[in-house]
Amino acid sequence: MIIGLNEALEYAEKNQCGLAAVNTPFFAAVLGTIEVGEATGVPIILQFAQVHDPIVGIENMGPAMVALAERSEAPFVLHVDHGEDIDYIRKGLDMGFNSCMFDGSHHSFDDNVRLTREVVEMAHDRGIGVEGEIGMMTGNENGDPSQGEADETLYTDADEAAAFVEATGIDCLAASFGTVHGMYHKEPHLNLDLITRLRERTGVPIVMHGGSGLSDDDYRNATQRGVRKINYYTYAAKAALDAARPLAEDPEVLLWPTLAMAARDAVREDVMRFVKVLANKN
């Protein structure tokens, strides 16, 4: 079944936990993540980011994500992640997604407010929750994506974040406080005090991007301070590759479905661990 973003965030707040927001731009990832939701009963946010379009267009993967979530008895949110323009976000919402993020972090503060507010007005008219972003993370968004190290000069300012939330009316805030998109090449160090200040100053749930690759303690410490949504993709995709790669080198394996099944099982196992850590079920 499909539930709204705010309903999912209320669950996380009530249970003082974090929710897994899993990007699923390949079918094995959708199937594996759906199975985790059905096994745990914990709300999961299924995501498709605009940057995934070169892999498979949202017009192809989106309807499958919506259909699988609708027929399941487990609770799922369908989220357009890192939408870069309102037309793309609208396309996702028109096909059944019921949550969205506008990423205006590359814009000036004033332009970010103006564009995010436009998305909020469009989405709220449909009863749909919106995530915005202020501050910028290293990784795929900035500079060399292989650097795998956060840049403290780009961390979110708590006062600016408070002004941004008030001016836009967003329902949750993506912020920069020590994570990166992609693979980590150095041990991450989260600024936990900043998370606390962001939550206190903005009054909305905080979203962690670049959620792959942290320790269990990092996840728990972040959720204790107000992070309620944690984006996850890189390490689930890596788990799928690691499971499929040995089979691809086996001369007895002749068909792609064998690799796809291994990828689905690996995503399920990886996301299951992640969901249980966030939900304090370990």
C-alpha cells in the first residue's frame, strides 16, 4: 500500500527511528526492497532520482514501482528524488509518485527559495509532501565524486536552514553535515551537534543524503538527534554487483536471469540489515 511522506515521517517520529529511503533504478532493487518492507512492516520510501534517467527513464521504472507498492500490504512512499526542475517532478507525480524532493542546492539562496516554493505549492495542492535542500554535499554533486570526503565549508548553516524552511513551507530538510554521495574513501565523521541545531532551529525532520557506508552507531546517533529519512543507494547497488559478478564468470551460468536473481537477493539482504538498524530492530 502507498502512504504519504508525512504519515511515514510521523511513524519515524513516534518511534524515534529513521526510515530507509532506497533508490531503486533497476528492477532487482525494486523487488528486493519490496520484500524487505513486507518482511518487516516498517515504512520504506522507494525513490527514483532524476539522475537515474540515463539508466532507465522514470516513465518506464516509475509505473512498475507504483504498481508493486500498491499491490503490497506493506507501507511504501513513492518519492521523486533530487528533482532538478518542476516539470520532471510533475511527471513523477502524474504517474503515481506521492512525495518529492526539489534539489535547489546549486542555486543562490533566493533562487532556491523561489523554485522550492513553486514545487511546494504544486505538490501541496495535491496533498503531497516535499523535501528541500540547503547546503551542499561533496560527491556526485560537487567536484570529484571519487574523493569520498565531506567538505565542512559546504555544511548547512542552521540559521539559514531555519529561514529556508520558513520561506518555503517544506515538510523535511535535506542538509549537509558530514556525509557524501557515492563511496567513502575516508572514514566519515558526522557533525552530530549540527544535526541537533538543524532540528531545533527548523522544526522539521532532517534528511540524510549519502546514507550508504556509515556505521550502525552513526545511523543511531543521527536518528537520536532528529534525522528521520536516510537516503540509500550506493552500497545496495554494490551488493547487487558483488553477488552477480562471480556468477558472470562461471561458464555454467548462461542466462541473465540467474544474475538478476542473485542481485535481487543481495539487495534484499543489504537493505534488510539497513532497515533493521534504522528501526532499532537489531
